[in-house]
Amino acid sequence: MSDSEEMRIVKEIPQGGIILEEKPFVYILCSKFRTERCDFCLKKGQLSKCSVCQYTYYCGRACQKEGWSVHKLECQYLKQIRPRILPDAARMLARLIKILEKGGHNTRSFYSDKKYRKFKDLMSHYPNLKNDNPRMEHFSSLYGVLYEFFRGESLPNSAELMGMFGRMCVNSFSICNQELQSVGTGIYLAASIVDHSCQPTAVVTFEGTTLIMRALETLPSLNWSKIFISYIDVMASKKERQLELEQTYYFTCQCPKCINPEPVIYMMGAACPNSDCDNCIDSASVQSNDTCSKCGSVITGEFIQTFWDVMEMTCTHLDSMKETIFLDVCKVCLKKQKGVFYKYNVKHIKTLDLAFDSSIEFAKYDDAVEYGLQLVKCFHEYYGTYHPLTGLLHLKLAKLLLYQNRPGEAMGYLKSAKDILSVTHGTSSSLFKEQLVPLFQDIMLEGESW
Ligand SMILES: [Zn+2]
Ligand SMILES: [Zn+2]
Ligand SMILES: [Zn+2]
Ligand SMILES: [Zn+2]
């Protein structure tokens, strides 16, 4: 069948329709969840250890049995290094080496009826890698770790290993659970054909380790050059996004959002000193004694100084909270930002987002509701309506509001959550069936008792 014939029989893909469903070529569970989640299916549960290496944990015999085809390639080595933990990148590379050695080079993953990719079809970015000092340092330390891990056996030559490392760096997906927390890393051969856009037309979620790509808008046909996902968090300024894409994936983004002038003004914006005015002040160009273009308030040098002080403080704290979030630190930052940062300032939204998650974690539900309600319009603004994070935020708010005995408002958010999540996750997803649907019943019951 020729290409054009194939194109003709491919139907339109509706919004929320599945574009691709794929099992990983290779994947690992994040080592920080080693004793909390099953090494095979990545789910939480009652776990038992592999009796040989005592390193990996499984939720049951079925997973242990299915996981053995790959685990048997590493089990004896993991046993040797106990009680040390292999860093994630090393474990992934170790599995990759073994899988390729066992014939993985021939594995084909199809992205259309007739077309497929093999591991060697992934881009290795060899020349970029050679000039990337931090990555080369990472590579040489990994080489050392793996040399010790395999006790000198099994290691391919360094050029070959670098080809694997390069493909791994540029093509890995973070495997998230349905609540969008990253629990693992995997390489998906077919899905890696999809390019990036800061304004994506498709989105990826995971059901266990299975990657599911859905259309965020109606696509006229399965045309891979028109399908884009976002590789990065798009809640960032153009400068930040482009830097991340260049450093991690070695390309300069040419998406519509990067080409057209961006409203940087409000991404890094200051509030108007007049609290009754909702204008955004361009922090990059404002000078002492300038006036607000909307209300005419004078912007003093002191106000500008305060803005930059709060910005510096916020960035320092956001950076330091990459691993652990401190609710009190978020609260201090939010207090300082009040009246100084514009409502859509990305650093303000990042702080709010951390405060929201942390409030839920510490069961401070009143705070969580307050932050969540503020986040809604920000998420719509940056992620758009049909984004998994926007859908999840609505779902969390529905739960929180129900908990606060506000069933009417809860229902409103739940209906929006349903609308969004049926596109991003699908109505057959575990999130939809196990969380969203039962919540409808809970809210209706609560509503009746009022
Ligand atoms: Zn399992
Ligand atoms: Zn084992
Ligand atoms: Zn872009
Ligand atoms: Zn103003």
C-alpha cells in the first residue's frame, strides 16, 4: 500500500481520541520509590522483595513473573552491589545494554500500520553530546559506575555506549502516574517520533507503564508532522523554555508561541502599586517615576527595588524547594509577592502551585482551597483548558470543596474536570473510573443531605 492510500483510509482523530498506545522499550522505576512501588507495574501496594537480589519489590507474583524477563538480566549484579543503590540513569543504561545485547536492536515499534522505529532510529545527537561538558561528565561518571556494576563484563565500547546514552538522554519520557507525579523513566520507540511544541496538539498520559497519546484538538488525519507534544513545562517564559529545550534536546524551538512575540510583560510582570488597578507593569522596562498607563499611579524607585528583591527571594526559594516543599516558606513568599507581583507572574504561580500541593499534603484544606481557586485562572491562561494539569486541578478542587461542605461549588468544578479529563486522560482511564465517577456520587449524596 502506498503512503497516499494509507493516508486516505486514516480517519479524522477527534479531540481526546487516541493517537498512539505503546509499551516501553525499556523503563525503570525511580529509585526513590524502590520500596514503595512495584518494580514492574510501578503501582503502590503490598510489596514483596526479589529473594535473590533483595533489591527490587513487586506487588505480587504475577508482576514478579512478568518482570523477570528483564530483571533476570540485572538481578545478580544488583545483588552484588547491595546495600548500595544504583543511580536511575545507570540502572536505565544497564537495562538498555542488556536488552540490546539480547536482540533488542531488532525490536520494532509501529507508529502507523506499516511504519515502525527501532532503537537505532532514535537520534543520538552525537556531535551535540561531544560538546556538552556537563553531559560528558555525567557520561564518564556513569561509565565508571557501570564498569563496576558489570565487573568489567558486558560493557560495549565507549562510542557505542555514548550512542545509547545520547539516545536515552534525548528520548526518555518521564512515566507519570494518573495524578501526574513522575514515578519512572522509559524509552518509547514510536512515541519518540513526535516533535515538541510549546503549544502542543497532543498530550501523553500513562496507564501503568503504557504510554497513551491523545489529540488535544480534532486532527484531520494521522499526520505525524502535524502532531506535537510538549517536552517541557510550558509555564515558563520563552527565554526559559528555549534554554531548557536547547540544553536538554539540542534544538531551537520554532513553535508558534516561540516565533510570535510573547506577552513576556505579564510573565515577569509587576502589579500596579495602586491595589484597585489590575494593570500589569513591565518589570523589564519600568523606570523610577514612570506612571501606570491605566490609572496614572506613580511607580517609585522604591517600589521597583522591592519588586526585584521579592523576585530574587522567590527564585532562590523556588530553586531550593525542588526536592522538598516547605509550606511556611511558600507562605512567606506569597505574602511578600502580594501587591508587588502581577497575578499572572509565572514565579507567583509557581509559588502558589507549591503551596497548594503542600497544603494538601499536610491536610491544611482551607489553605489548599484558597490557593487552588487562585490557580484555576492561571492554569487556563498558561496550560490552556485541555491540559492534564488543568483537569487535575479541577478534580482536586472538587474534592476539597466537597470536604468543606460546599457541594454546589464542588459539582461545578467536577463537571469541568469531567469535560477536561475525558479529553486528556479518556473516560476509560483509571483516574476517570476510580476517582472522578465516584466523586459524582459522593457530591450528589452530600447535596441531597443539605
Ligand atoms: Zn505490580
Ligand atoms: Zn532480583
Ligand atoms: Zn516553543
Ligand atoms: Zn494602575
